[in-house]
Amino acid sequence: MEDGFLVKLDKGDEVISTLTGFVKDQNIPSGFMTGMGSVKNATIGIFNARVNQYITKIYRDELEVGNLSGNIAWLEDSGEPFIHCHITVSNESLEAYTGHLFEATVLATMEIYIRVFKERLYRRVDPEMGNHLWHL
């Protein structure tokens, strides 16, 4: 694709670590991603600003991914790529969960479009929050 990549993750792939490896291999400067598919063993969280930490929960069910969206940047302190993804999933009762995706295992497939930006985007540790935030 002229402006990015179509990425297919297979059964058993770890979503975040596989995407991180792809970004490294392709030397993607920065970008945006969107996708769908199915996962299990999903660790999803929300950031609690009062205590500056994430509250996470592991969903071991088989889950349908209604939306995966995120961005790609590089950590200024380590030089490693950082995949920042949010996900909305539902179980077989059609109950939905959403939040920051820490990791998940692909159940059948994940189909992801990565739109590549030409400029390298970096994340820097915010001293107040302790998170790696965009450094624009």
C-alpha cells in the first residue's frame, strides 16, 4: 500500500508484541492503526489519574473485537517503538468492554490497517503522571 500496511495477525499471535516487532522490522516512523478480529486473554485497563496508575483486568473469554485503534511512536528514553492501542470487545452475551490494550492473544485473526506518517513521533516520560506522552 502506498500510505501504509495491511497487517494480518494469526491465531496465537500476541497483538501488542507482534505489532511492536512489525513496526521495528519495517522501521515505521509513526502512524495510526485501526483493526478488528477476535482475541482471548485480553488485558485491558483504564488509567486512574488520582493514583497515577492503570487499573487492569484480564478477560479470558473469547472476545469479538469491534474496534482496535491506536498510534505508533517511539520512546525517547529507550529508542523502542511504543504501540498505544485502545480496544472495544464483546463477549458471547454481547457485553462490551473497552480500554487501553496491554496485551491479548489472537483467537482466529486480526486485520489491521496501519497508516504511516513520514515524521518520527516520540514519547517522553511526563514527570507528573509517569506515563510516556507524545512529545510534539
